[in-house]
Amino acid sequence: MSPVSSPRLRTASLVGAASLWAAASGFLVLLVAARHLSPEENAEFLVFWAALFGVTGVLGGVTVETMRAAGAVTAGARGSRPGALIMPNALLAGAAMAGAVAGAGLPFADRLFSGHGTWAVLTLAAAAVMFSVHAAMAGALQGSGRWASVSALTALEASLRFGAVVLAALLGGSLFGVEAACLTALLAWLVLLAVSPSARGTLPMRADVPAGQLAFQTGHALVSAAASAALIVSFPLLVKITTPPEDFSRAAPLLLAITLTRAPIMLPLHAFQGMVMAAVMASGTKALRTPVTATLALGAAGAGLSAAAGPQLMLILGPDYVVARWVLAALTIASAVIAVLTLTGTALLAEGRHLAYAGGWVAASVAAFGCLLVPLPIEGRCVLALMAGPAAGLAAHWFVLRRAENRPSPHTLGVHPIND
């Protein structure tokens, strides 16, 4: 093994191990919640879970833009003096997100979160500010090639959440208590800041552009992330909005199936997203061939496994968690399509095509929401939305990527590969 390939393999192993733990802990949190709460309470918990990850998913736009900016400075791609500080920009994004959550959520708080709506919305707004620093730290660490620290942050976030939820269940916590326990993951960046010089090194880091341009590009990334979060993590919220209350109270098995069929594909993909972006920056869109092929193969294999063993595995959560084989298989295939859409979006961001990236995700979300309004049973509406929506977005992304293959990107910038 060459001296170069050895650290690359070690880095990939660290990222892979952290992402596997994040996926496993997410499964375990949902298992604990399903066993501890009634199906009706669990349906409400899954809405809060979706809203929380929706907020953090939108702020993933901060991670993406910070990763690009920090990577450009680290690689010296522009050959110019570094620009704005990244942390104030992240806090500005977090404050804007908090305002949006409070403004949009408070009028509908009790409709979205039965029984404790105001508390839930205000908590999500506060979480937006806290997580904005986490998002910027993750992006800065990835952009500067500090992958071991990225892995530590990923694993720590998952561990804090899992430990707190288990403790809440053991203490007999209510729905409110289990939801509150999920928020302990917001402390991960503070813990890492206390013990890691690499994490502390992100605080004074600067972008490659002035503050105004950084804020503008971050805004683009946030809009795009909001559209993607609607499909990837906040889908239960859309289902609740478009479903009568009496039907939604029985939706916990379906909502949990959506989450469980998605996690084995999406969580590892998110962990390796920085590496995919670096590969596209270095080699162009041809770097997508291997991850796209692997994702589709994983989706096909997963669909077969879901149909064969999925119904029995769902019953581990309880006798009420009955989901048809065809639904589980279709949801797994839909997850693979969403994963490919994520990969094409990463490629567009790597080439600086923010508008095309956002357009694809907006098209996907609008199409999915439209499908949820079709007069079908809830299972049919969800499968249709999760198939047709991502397909529409993928078509938009692919059109731009094909046109751009033989053209220079607006600003392809480097990301430092390994620096830990």
C-alpha cells in the first residue's frame, strides 16, 4: 500500500465508522421511542423528529457553503487574501432560521405538535441557533481536510442523542421528555470544542469571499437545503399537513417505515458527501459514476430485502407496526432515487452551480407535495410522492450536468483531501 493510500483508507474508515454508528443510533432511537410510546404518541414524536431534523437539514446549507469556502482558502484556489469570518455568518444564518421557524410555526403550533405546540416551536427556534455553529464547524473541518475530527463530531452527536433518549425511556419519560432528550445532541460541538484543537481552529477560520457574498451564497445553499430537507427528513410534516387527523393518528407504522428504509442509504451518503464533493472538484462529473452505480445497486438489493424480511422486522417495534411488503420495497427504491438526487446536487455545488442545485430540489419538493394531494390512500400518496418528486428533481439536475460536461464551471474550487 502506498504512503498516500494508507491515510486515505484510514480516513475513509473513520468516516465510515462514524456514519455507521450515526445510522445505527438513529435506528435505536426510533426503536426505543416505538417501544416506549403508544402508536399515537409515536406518530407525534415522528413529527417532532422530522421537524428537528428539518431545521438541522436546512442548516446543512451552512455546512455545504462553509465546506466550499474553507476548502478554497485551504487550497489557495483564488490566490487572494481570505475573506469573511465563517462563524458570524453561520450565526446569522441560524438567527434567520430561528426567526423563520418561530414566525411560520407559532400560528400553527398546536396543529403541528398536539398538546405542547408552543414549546416545540420555540425549542426548534433555539435549536436553529445552536446547530448553526455545529453546521459551520462541520463544514470548516471537512473543507480543511480534518476528517478525523469530522468523524468525532458525527459520532458524538449521535451518541449524545441516543444516550439521552435511552435515559428518558428508562426514567419513564413522557412524549415531551423523549422529545427533549433528542436536543442533547446540540451540545456535541461544545464538547468537541473543549477537547479538540482542530475544532477550536475552526473559530477564526475565514472564507474565500467577503461577508456579503458569503451571506448571499449561504442563502442560496439554505434555500436549496430547505427544499431537500422537505423530502429527506421533514416528509412526515408534509404528510401531517395533507392528512386528516384521524388518518394521521394511525400513520406511525408508515412514517417509521419511511425513515427506516431511508436511513441505511442516506446516512452513510451524508457522511461521505464531502468526499464526493472533493472528487467532483478534482475530476469533474465523471466522479459521480461509481457512487451513483453503487447507490442504485444498494437500492435494488435493499428493496428485495425489504420485501422479504421487512414486515417481520417492523413487528419488532410492536404488533401495531404492520406495513405491506410492496410498500417497504417501493420506499427503499424511492430512497435510492433521493440519494442519487443528493449526489447530483453535490456535483452541482462542487461546480458552483447553486441556482441549478436549488432548482432541482425545489422541483422535487413541489412535485412531491402535489402528489400528496392526490386522492389516494395514505400509503399510495406517500409512495407516489417519494418516487415522482425526486425523479423530477433528478431530471432537472441531470439536464444541467449534461450541458455542463464540456463547459468550464463558474468557479470550481479545491477541497483539501486529508489534513488530520
